[in-house]
Amino acid sequence: MIALELMARLVFHPVDYLLPQLTADPYLGHRLAPGTGGHDDWGFRNYAKPDSAGIVAIGDSMTYGMAAKSNESWPAALAELTGSSTYNMGLGGYGALHYLYLFRERAMELQPRVVIVGLYFGNDLLDVLNLAYGNDNWSDYRLPGRPLPDGARGFVVDQPEATDQRFLGGFRNYLAGHSVVYRMATALPILDAFRDVNVNSVDPGLLIARFGERQTIFTPTSNRLLMDSADPQVELALEIMKRAIAEMAELGRENGIDTYFLVVPTKELVYAEMIEEYGLLGAHADLEPALKSELAIRDAIFSFLRDNNLHTIDPLDTLRDAVISTEIYPVNDGHPNAAGYRVIAQEIAGAIGE
């Protein structure tokens, strides 16, 4: 097994397989420990940290490229399409205030021509609110006279933790962080059926949707809770997000950087037309409310971006066209697969003119 592991590492880069270590950060809350899981010296998903980069991509797990290899993420696909060096500065659990910090404290060091900020409403609102009201280093972003609503806990979604309830979860997590062979083996398509059952067993709020012979899994319950447009927490988070967006845009202008805001839709919104076509809107009580709330939030942000003449990239229509004939998401994940990330990269490349 040791020999097999060593041979695997000669052929496959650990950044595509090993689970990196999380560590605390006073401003970001969490970050990846540099060099763990094959990540670079800043703890991001790149083979190495360059001295400079033409394009810097900042975002959450949608920018990181979860559910795909590092060279299949949209920043990597964008580098291939444009021929421009692109640095991936994405990490799961980050939101607009994290993006602002990374723009100011990290991206500027790379002297980019273009910065692309990936916004994802599936959890960005949760992340911005938790950082502003849960970390005193961001207390200036708490709205004057606007504390968290009574009883609010920053969009806490009361669901079981998969890592606590999975069969041999602790041991599997250890192997995930130390064995390329294990990570390769568990990614085999033959295990998709097991993963479907495993995921469904730890999150009863999931919806298994069937479109003819195709099947996929949605997460309407968490989407509804995190994007309820009638929730005072959402209104509060949107105001903080708008301020962060405005400050990133101004930072770009002051430094001669073209700043673009990429709005990544949820898997459910990409599938919305197919969901309606197959009569599945009523298949889960939270599905239609979640879709309506996401559309309302998108409208609010797009109006803000337009009113401030900010560069915006919206891949929703292109993703909707692609999903009709192509599997652009894994069955059991809300992140795109390699094909989905490439669709996003193509939309970005056209928008930035490269």
C-alpha cells in the first residue's frame, strides 16, 4: 500500500486528491494551512504561488472548484481559454467580506490586470453575516442600529453534520487527508449509488429528482433557510454584501484593475426550467419558495450592480442551455463538475474580452 501510494503521487498531484487542513485566522475566520493537501504557500488550490498573475479569481467553493480537479475549476479553465496566468483564491465558507479582505491583502501583491469575484447566494449571505457579527475585527460592517434580529443565530441551519454520522467518518477523514489512493478509489463512479444513500441518510431535507432516465439531488431546505428574502437576516446580509462589493470595485478602480462580479446560480436555479417541465415544483415543500427567494436576491444584487455601473457576469442562461443535454453537475453535489466549470469559464472569457 505504501508503494502504491508513492507511485500514485508520482503521477497524480496531491492537490487534486488530498483533504487539506483547516486553521484559524483572525480576519478570515478559517483558512487552509499552507502546503497541506498539496495546496500552495498561501494555502490556496494552485500548484505554486506565483510572483504575479494576470487574472485573480476570488470566491468560495464554487471558485475553488469543489467536485472537480484543480485543473478543471473555472479559474484553471479560464487560464486555458485566455492564455493568461490565473490565480485561484477560492475557499469554501467564504463570503463577500472574505473576498474584500483577500482582494486588499493578497490579490494586490500579484499585480493583476483583472480580478473576478465569484458571488454565490447559496451560502454567501450566511458567511457575510457570520463574519460581520461573529468576528469583532469586522465590527465596522455591522449596520448602525441594526443588531441581529432577536433569536437569530446567523442563518444556522439545524441539520446533522455528515462527518459525525457517516460510517467510519473519522477514519475516512484521516485517509482523505493522507492518501491519494484512497481519494481516487472513493471517486470511482461505481460508488455513486452508495454516495446517494449515504448523503440522503445524513440530510433528510434532500430531494432526489428524476428527469426521465437522469437523476440528481437537490438541497431545497438549506436553500430556503439561507435565502429567505422575507427574513430580516437576509436583508441585513444583503446590505453588508453591497458595501463589500462597492469597496472591492473602488479598490480595483484606484489600482487600475478591471473588477468583474460573477454571479453563480444554485444547481436548483439552473435546473428550474426542467423542474417545471417535469412537474417537480411540488415534489418538495421548500423547492419553489427557495427558487423564488433566490430570484428576488439576484434581482436586488443585479440592480445594485447596474446602478453602480459595475462589471457583471451572469452564466445562468448558458448553464441552463447546457444542462438540457449535458451532465454539468455530479448527481450528489451542488457544485458543477468539470463540464459545468468550463461553461462558466467560457462565459467569463467572453465577458472580459480575452
